[in-house]
Amino acid sequence: MESMLNKLKSTVTKVTADVTSAVMGNPVTREFEVGRHIASGGPGLCWRIYNGTKKSTKQEVAVFVFDKKMVDKYQKFEKDQIVDSLKKGVQQLTRLRHPRLLTVQHPLEESRDCLAFCTEPVFASLSNVLGQWENLPCPMPNDIKEYKLYDVETKYGLLQISEGLSFLHSGVKMVHGNLCPENIILNKSGAWKIMGFDFSISSTNPSDAELKYTCKEWEPNLPPLCLPNPEYLAPEYILSVSCDSASDMYSLGVVMHAVFNEGKPVFKVNKHDIFKSFSRQLDQLSSISPAVLNKIPEEVREHVKMLLSVTPNVRPDADQMTKIPFFDDVGAVTLQYFDSLFQRDNLQKSQFYKGLPKVLPKLPKRVVVYRILPALTSEFVNPDMVPFVLPNVLLIAEECTKEEYIRLILPDLTPVFKQQEPIQILLIFLQKMDLLLTKTPSEDIKNSVLPMVYRALEAPSVQIQELCLNIIPTFANLIDYPSMKNSLIPRIKSACLQTSSLAVRVNSLVCLGKILEYLDKWYVIDEILPFLQQIPSREPAVLMGVLGIYKCTFSHKKLGIPKEHLATKSLPHLVSLSIDNNLNLNQFNSFMVVIRDMLSRMENEHKTKLEQLHIMQEQQRSINISNPGNQSEQIKSPPSSGNQIDDIFGSTGVNGKENGSAATAPQPNRMSLTLEEKQRLAKEQEQAAKLRNQQPLAPQSMQPANTNTAKTKDLTSSLLNSMTSLNSLSLANTARPAPVQGTTIPAFPPSGPMVGSMGAPVSNGFNPPMGFQTGGMGMGMRPCVPALYGGMATTTSTPNFGALTQNQGSVGQTNKAPNLSALDSLFTPSQTKVTLNQMGPKATPGTNTPWLNQFGSAQNAQTQMQGAPVGVGGVPGGFGMQANPFFSPQNFSQTAAAPSLNQSGIKHSSSVNNDLKDLFG
């Protein structure tokens, strides 16, 4: 590796030294930077060609340098002859201006060591391309070594040389005198240019019809650089010391032969005995062998044979050569037209550019990129021509590599990105947006390409907006996410909301729906779905577009809509849209399909969650229920609200049997409790003791009744005991909280959560810490009503009825129906009635009963008791029916029994059944 680096370093150092020594001190270096050695050309390939740039404008040029050290072997007068000949050729070239002649950018400058001048950028000489590599850099440049001429390049190159000769002969009245591959230069675009006017001869009578040229006699003793190349020289130069324009046409014939024969001329000339060689050559030309011309294309073979004729008058002139059918190739004609574009008007140009896309695929890439592309991009300065030129430029860009696109095309396209007129420019760019985003660097996309898309979305033309919205999804995957999120999506939303065009609004929704897959889930939920509710119009197309976005988001694997969003936002919005009067039956059905799918998924997800929670709760309960306590411990220790509910409704016990009487709740193992847990338990027992001291409730067990009288007695006695117990809970000095939907404020909050035997909170599936919402009765307290249900176990803490309102399904899955057969016969038409006043509790004299007073006032203030009973706290509904959704008297259907006296001695009348029905709803 180190040896390679050293070799590269020595090569670079050598090249730099050569350049420095060759041009140092030359005035050319004051204005131009000289680069690397790229080619050679001129008489004997004596001129080294370097690439360079102009310091002031950074314009690219070619620097021709002749190092005087090359002729050190000659005598001084010979050196001077060589230098004078070279200087004459450059000066003559500088004076001549024509597209077929090499253009001089800076005239010849001479220094002590070299001659130098600057021209248009150059690739190489034709001699280099045909395999003559003298005076070339070492190592050989690969672009020259591997260069092969295409047929279209050869045809058009020869046509260009013919046109150049026509200019010299007809326009300047001059004979070139040394036309050969060394003096034909290929510029950077591939055009063939003539140079090397060292031996040019001007007419002595330019104003006369018959031109005369004075020819010098061949001097074999002169240095080769002071003589033309004899292998391309017409025979009359040597044999008759005469020349005219036909002499250059002979040279053109030899050049054509060399181009098709790998750079070989027709005859080899012995330079030491040139006269003899030309005499022999003259005889061969008189009867030229077909084998000499067999590699020349058949359609031009006869013309070459005529050009090589020994008789000058037989040779066609330059103007005639430009018109031969060989040059009527479509590629050559296309290139010729490009060279004459400056002579055409806009109408002619537009017609030509319209047909160009059909021709470009037939041309070699090198010709298109380096020959046609520069001519096209030069038209970008004419705004009227840009819509005709731009499609061809983008077509060429598709065939270029990314590096070629960035180097050759993008610099010229960047100013066009900012042009807003004519509007067709924007349309063309939008149609080729995938190409631009694929090959343009990210920085240029952000600075030039995407701003053009943004302008299209904000354009006043509806057609432009529609086209832009239709095209955006085709290249959305190529746009970086920050640009899409922060710039593109907001403009699409703005176009949808602000436009007055239905087509733009619908296309905006369709565009958003197609690019959803390139957005992340939460951006769609936070930005796209709320935006749908802002759309003002209710046309069917708009509504279906909204539905489409919901459906795509809902069904997409990467996106999806959470069940919370479905329940609170998406479904309410879709349901309201689905009943719009503008929708037809099919559209309504489409809405309902999506709505049903959403409901189904929401139900399944939430049901799965609840089932998992229930399993976890059951597992926790089974862990906690390991050492069940006796009944006395249960009465002394306040159970959790969930256990109270199980006691009241006869929940299925641990062994799976229905508990119709007081359930014995498992107690924690006191030996395994920590000190803190024991203290908390002691506080709860102390609160329970206070409640018992205020109004003890005697435990009652369910006894089977033989008659309806006993059943009625039990129910009435339980109701009176319950109401008396509630009276004892004085609320006179306690502020009554306002009824709040969905919450329950307990009258006696526990000091801490119940702790099981393992130290974990006891949970039975109904307490709020497990994530279930509680529904309030509106009273702000839990009424203690276990005696209503046939003498179940009396507890000191009250069940949370509101917590059951949202969990009926869950209870139904785990608890069996309560055994309330004692009440079944009370709700049949055959029972006698007892008035409500007879059922009322007897207040103790002198005792303040604020709860009863409030209960009565609340009923009277809102409505009559007979019409619609008012619940506790002003909530309408029966005491049992509304506050407790699990109570359903319609489910009880046993036959009635005869009425009897209750424990309080109240006699039941025949109207007891109807009054109880009123009371319980």
C-alpha cells in the first residue's frame, strides 16, 4: 500500500513539475489556472493540451502549451523556423471565427520556455482517439484509451469538417494545406473542430472568380514540424508544386479512410525519398484497388474514391460533400440542427423539441449527454422555450447515473425549479417528481424540489392543486419524514379546509388516505383524525373520503385506532356522519360496515381486558382465602365492600355453593399480619364498634315461611329496621355533597385498604382500586339495607350499589342469582294491600330524624309519591329499583300466602302488595 502511495505521489509530483516548468513565466498563467495534462494535438502532436479555468470567471478552458525544450536538438535557425511556423498557425486560427473551427479564448503568449494559448474546452485530438498517443501523459488517460467513435459521431464529425472546409474555401478563400487527424480537435461536447493553420495558403486573387494559390516547393531538409504531414498531402503538392481547394478535399478523403481504418492513411510515405513515394502512389491511385476501401461504408465508398482521384477536377468540393446522402442520418441531422438553433425562431424550435423525444433513444448516451444536453440547457434562459426543452432534459436525466445527473444536469435545473411562469413548468416537474427525488441530493430536495411542491399546493389554479394532490402519493415514500410531517401534511390540510372546490377537497382526503402508511400511528391519531372533524362540507364524496381515512387507519396493521379513541371520538363522529341525508343506500351501508367492525373490535378488546382482570382477581382471592375464620370474627371485623355485596346477593362461595344466608367471609391470618396492618385492622374494628353502639342491628337468619303472613312480616320488619338504622346515622351536622354521576362518596371511608393473609389488598372485583368506575345513588352514602333481602348477615359497613351499575355483566358471570323465594309471593295481584303510612317507622319521641325529614321533603318538593317515587338525595326512582340495578321484582313468581302481623305489631291491609309495588318501582 505504501509503495502505491509513493508511486502516486511521484506521478503527481512529476506532472506538477512538468506543468510548472512548461508554463512558468508565461503570461497565460496570470489569467488562467492550468490543470492536468489531458491530450496532444497540432502538427506532429507537438502541442500539449491541459485543462484549465479562468481565474476571474471560473470558466473552463483548454490550455495549449508548446515546450521549446522539444526542439533543443535542432539548430537555432531551425528552432526559430519551427516556432515561427507554430506561431503563424495559432495567429491565423485566432483571426478566424466559425463554429467548425477551434475557438480561441486567449491569444498566443510566448515566454522564454514555451508558447501557450487558450481555447474552448477540449477532449482530445482525432489522432489521439484513433490511436496516436505521442506526447500524451503517462499513465495514459482511460477516457482516451477506451474511446470508440460511434457511427453517428463519425458521420457528423466528417460533416462538420466538410462544413469547415466549405467555410475556408468559399468564405475565407483559403486552403488549409495540412488537414489531418492531428489538426482535427474533438471538443468536450464531441464536436470536431479544425486547427493547425501553420501551412494555410490564402488566395492571391480573392475577388476573382477563379482563385489562385501560391504553393511552396517541398524542402526535405526542413525539420518535420516545418512541413505538412505528407501522408495526407495531395500528389500535386509534391509533383507539380500546385494546390487549390481540391487539394484539401484529397486530404479529407484520406482522413475519411483513416477514420474507418483505425487511423491508417491510404499509403505510407517514405519521408527520406518522398518524390519516389509519391510517384508510386500516383500510379496506385490511378487504378485504386477495392481492397483499399473495403472498410469504408458502402454508401460513401464512391465519394471517397472520387476524393482520392489524382485529377483535382474530379474531386467533389466541400459544399457538395455536405449534401451527400451519407450524412442524411437522423442522428447527424439532429446534431446539425442543434448547431444551427441560434438561427431558428421560437416556433421552429418548439416544433423541433416536440419531436426530439422520439430521436433521443436512438442516439448513443455519450452523444446525448455531451452533445445534445448542453444545447438543451442553454435554452433555459428563454422562459418561453422551457416547457418544450424541459421534458427532453428530464428524459436524458433518466438515463444518467446519479453522479452524472448531479454534475451535468442539476446545476442547470436549480434555477428552473424557482420559475413559476409559464405554469407548464410546474406541471412537468410534478409529473417527474419521482425522478427528481430519487437522484437529487437531500439538501437540494429540501431547498429546491419540495418548495416547488409546496407552491403547487398553494397555487391559485385548481388544476395545479388537483394534479399535485394526485401525484404526491406516487413519490411520498421518497420524502423524508420531517418534511412530510411539518411541511407537506399541513399544506394538504390547509388546501382541504380553505378551498372552495369540491374536487380539491376530495383529492386532499384521497391524498391523505394514500400516504397514511408513511406516517406514524400517533401522528395520525393526534393530527389527521381530529382534522376530519373540522371539514365543513357534507357532500357525499367528502363524507366517503372521511370514511376512507377512518377505515384505512383502523384496518392498517401499523396504525390502528385505540379502543378509547374509538369509543369517545371516532365512533361518535362516524355515527353522526352516517345518518347524513346526502348519503345513498350503498354509502350508508359502507358507513355501517366500518362502524360495526369498530364496535366489534372495541367489544372484543375490552371484553378480553375484563376477563383477564377477572382471572387475576380470582387468583388473588384464592391466594387470600387460605385460612377461613369463624362467623364471630367476621361479624367483629368489617369486611370489604366486595364481600358485603357477595353476602347480600348470595354469591357463589369458595366451594361453588350458593350462600343463601349470612356468608362467612374469610379473615386474614392474624398471626401473619405486620404491626402496621394490625393497627389498621384495630382502627377499622373500632369504627365498626361505634356503629354498633349507635344503632345495633340484630343478626337475623333466613327462616323458611309456611304462609304469606310470615313472608310479609319478615319483609316489613326488615324494612322498618333498616329505616330505623338509617335514622340513627345523624346527618344534621354533615354537609351533603351534590350528586355526582359515576362516583360514590362513602359515609364512613375506611382508614386503609383491607389486607389479606399474604399482605396484599383484598380485592373482589367490585372495589374502585381495580379500575372499575362506581356509580353513585346521589345520596353521598351507602345505605345499609341487608335486611331487605330476607335476613342476610348484618354488617357494619355498607355496600356500594353504584359500583354495581356498570358491572352487571361481570357479577352475572361469577355470582348465582340470590335466593329470594320468600319475597316471590308478594308481587302477585292476589295479595291484600297495606298503606304506606302503616309501614312507616315509629319515631322515638324527642329524637331528631333529619334523614326522614329530608326524605319526605325531597319527595314532596319534586313529585308526588303515588305518581313517581323520588329516590334518596333527589334522584327519581324507587328505593330498590333505581338505586340497585340488580333488583328485579319481575323475576320473582311464587304464589302468595295469607298476610300476618310483623314483629312491630303492624297489621297488614289488603293493599300491601300494590303499595310495595309502588315502593319498589
